[in-house]
Amino acid sequence: MFREKLQWTAQDGGIDKAEAKAMMLSVWDHKAQESLRIDLWTKDMPVDEMKVFFHQTLVAMSATFNRATQDEKMTATMKDFCDYFAEKLELKK
């Protein structure tokens, strides 16, 4: 969904109304056993930056998955996919 402008604040981090071009938020609905998501990006978010944003998000999700599950085998598979993703989008230099 396109937005004109995104800003975020994290008072304990010293951030006040910092500009952002995109955000993703996922929450877990225990009763329905499903994730609920909000994905927002500004209409001037460049596609090349969106590709990097997705790649970095996938890498971070792999690390979070590992911390949450200690499933080393699946974490390695996820990291392999992240490398493949970056290679196909020519993100790695």
C-alpha cells in the first residue's frame, strides 16, 4: 500500500519522527494460528531500495528464526535462500 510519508518514533532510542520509506509489521494471532501483517511503503520508494530492504529483512528473519528455534539446519537453508535471493537480484558486489 502506498503512502505519501512515513515517520517513526522510538523515544528510548532517541528517535523522533524519523523519515522512513517502508515498514513491515507482523503479529501472531494465537487463536487463529496465523500471522497478521501490515506492509507500508511510500510511493517514492525506489524499487532497487525495496529489493535491498526485502533482502535485509529476510536475513534478519533468518537470524531471529535461529534465536527462537535453535534449528540450525533450517537456519542454514534460510541463509542459503537469502544468498540465492541476493545473487538473482544482483545485490552482492
